[in-house]
Amino acid sequence: MELYDIVIIGGGINGAGIARDAAGRGLKVLLAEQNDFASATSSAATKLIHGGLRYLEYYEFRLVSESLAEREVMLRIAPHIIWPLEFVLPHEKHLRPAWMVRAGLFLYDHIGGRGSLPKSRGVRLEAQGFGAGLKPEFTRGFAYYDAWVDDARLVVLTLASARAHGATALARTRCTSARRESDAWRVTLRDQASGKVSEVRSRILVNAAGPWVKSLLDRELNIESPGEVRLVKGSHIVVPRIHDKRHAYILQNPDRRVIFMIPYEREFTLIGTTDVQVREQDLPPAISFDEIAYLCAAASRYSAREITAGQVVWSYSGVRPLYDDGKEDPSAITRDYVLLLDERGPPLLSVFGGKITTYRKLAEHVMDKLERWIPAHRPWTQAEALPGGDFGGRDYPTVLGEFRARYRGLDPHWLARLLRRHGTLSEKILDNAKTQGDLGENFGGGLCERELAYLIEHEWAASAEDVLWRRTKCGLHMSAAQRGRVAERMAGGR
């Protein structure tokens, strides 16, 4: 029976980050995910690498500071899938006075240390199109920067890096039980497709099961944990674009929550999120009619064009597994992570909470918690680019220009989309292609046969959903017939 240093249960962003960090320190690592990687919470975020401006109201200063520092790291190591995004906050003085907003933004500018993004400022919304798509009564506001991320791709590329450092990553593999035997864990795994059962041993077990973190402890491990989890559903809707500018909006709502309206996939606007407490019985999550109505109403308070349920072209929901700190309001529950270590025999570490922005730092703190059982190594993940993100000191426009010059016979807009997904690894897909026809079948929506083959071979894609809604967002640009053709191709059809 094979012995690993660490077995990680859960293939979301936290599990992926821990696998990468541990493998890069020379540990023998196995990660098992019961479904596709990033198939739950980690592909259902608002898709931001940010400090969390609203967290300042809840005095989450440590979390905001760490998040803003991590924003700089992530912009540096993954410039193909993470890039700066300007936000405009239209001001409504009866919700939050201007001095409070200015003070919050000043703190946001400085609490994370020196950053590369522009500082916040007051703006007149009619200037430079900052009021594009809004009702004319909104005339003043504030602008600041955070960053956008392709969340599901961040997970897959982090796992690809872990694999390059020697980790084994198994998708669609469920942990059915784990028990302590002497100085190691005996872990039973079941392949979800074939039903084949296998067993491995591990010196350390990490529970990064996200919304299932508590149920894994209770059922598969039969271990009582002092930690409790609050499951909070966040839902988003996608509608035809509200304006054609590049900035996003952060909107104040009368219930004191904030709602984002973000340019999405060129043709659309992403609106979210909600905060609804749910139970494990409600998984997998789905958006409710009430949530759609809430998001439409929140956006319509500001949008010059009324946003209605009939305009929604896509929606998604994710469940945030937040550490239960006893607060009643779901919006006030801490977004910080908590790591619980069980030392009653071979160590078990369980991850509660966390957010995409701080996943890399969370992984470092996991390694710190486990330092008695692993060789001493310095943190390293802040210095090595994720696959495709090594631009050699060049910025994205420069790299894009080089690709367009090298592949003059290919659609320049399609090349930009490919580069945003794969960065410099796009060369593996393009190879010696001279024309679009050289890329094989065009499935529509920006997906070609060569990329599909690459996703299957190198990124664990096994179904049309994996490809169209996680590895890419091509499904949003396709007809039902085109999506069906991809499903047919994935099932072995020609």
C-alpha cells in the first residue's frame, strides 16, 4: 500500500493551494476530489482578487491587510488569468456619509502595504464615462482598484503546478473512509466513474472539503470536531451588458450590503452576490426566485435600464463554508479562515472558511501548522509563476502583441481569449497553426478542437460541463446545439 506524506481531501482552491505548496517542498502528495476540480464553491465566486472593502466595517483588519498584500502576489504570478479592474462606487449619502467612504478607501489604499495599483479618488460620474449605464441622478462617487480572476482556471493551474512538482491529483475520486492505524492514516478512495476502490496510507491527512468539511469529519472519519461551519449561499446572475466601459460598479443597498456589477465575457454583466444561510441538505445549491428578484432590484436601483428576471442568460450559486463565529447576520460572519489541528495520533488538519484571494497564504499557514511533521522549507509559492504566467517581465499587452505577430493568420480577438486562458502555454495549443482551419473543428463560442484536446489531456476535463463552464466560459457564447456537439464529442462521438 503506497505511503504519502500528505493526503488532501478536496479539490477546490484551498486543497489545490495546499497540494502545490507541499509538493514544492518535496513532500509526497495526493489530492482527491469527489467531483471535478473547482466544481463547487471555487467556480462560483464573484471572481475577484480583492481585499474586501466591506470587511472593514466588520473590523476584519488582519484579513483585509493580508488579502491586499496577496493581491500583489497574485497579479505577479498569474498575469494571464488575473488583471487589474477599476471599481466605481456611486455615492448615496443617506446610506454611508462621504467622510466614512473616504476614510474606508484611505485605509484600503494603505493597510496592505505598498501596492502597484492606483490609489482611490473621488470622481464625477459623468466624466470619463464613470456613470455609463447608470441613472442620471447619480452624479458623484469614488473610484478604486482591485483585481479580476478566472476562479476555476486558478484552481486548475494551481493543481497543474502541484503536478509539475510531483503531486498526484485525482478528480472524480471520493474518500469513503479514513482511519488512524498506528503512525499513519489508512484512506479508502473510490473512483466515481468505475467504482474501483483503492487504499493508500498517509502520514498526514488534510480535510479541505469546503462545504463538506464538517460532514467529512462526522461521517467518513467518524471524528467529533470542536469547529462548526455555517453554510452561506452566494448567487450571481449574468445579463446582457449594462455598459460598454471597462470599469465595474460596487453598489450600496438599503440593507447595507453591497452588490457588484462587473463587465463579464465582453458581452455581459455579472451581478452578485447574495448571502443566504443554507443547510447541507440544500447542496448542490441553486439560485432561488427570491435571490434573482433581490439582485435585479438592487441593480435596477442604479441602472438606467431596468434589470428583470427575463434578461438573465445564466446564473450560478456557490456555498461558502464559513467558520461559525456566532454572528446572526450571514453578511457579518467572518470570511477569515480557521485551521483546526487534531493531534490524537497521526495529524488531521481541517480547513474552515477562507477566500480565493488568500488561498496561497492559507496554504503557507497549513505548512506552518504541520511543521513538526514535515521537513523545514522556506515559503516558495510567492516567487514561481503559475503555468502560463511566466511573461519574462513583459506585460500582457506586449505578450499578446507578440502572439498576434507570430500567428498573423489567426483571428486576433480569439487569440486574446486563448491567451487569457492559457498564457504562454497557448503555444502548445497553437503549435504551427497558420489559419483557423488548422485548429480542427470549430465548436463555436471560441472553442476549437485543439483546445478541447488540450483540456482533456492536460487539465483533467472529462465532460462538456468541465470544458464549457469551468475550464472556459465558451458555453455562455454557444447555442444549445453547439453545446450539445461538444457533449457528443466528449462522449466519444466524431
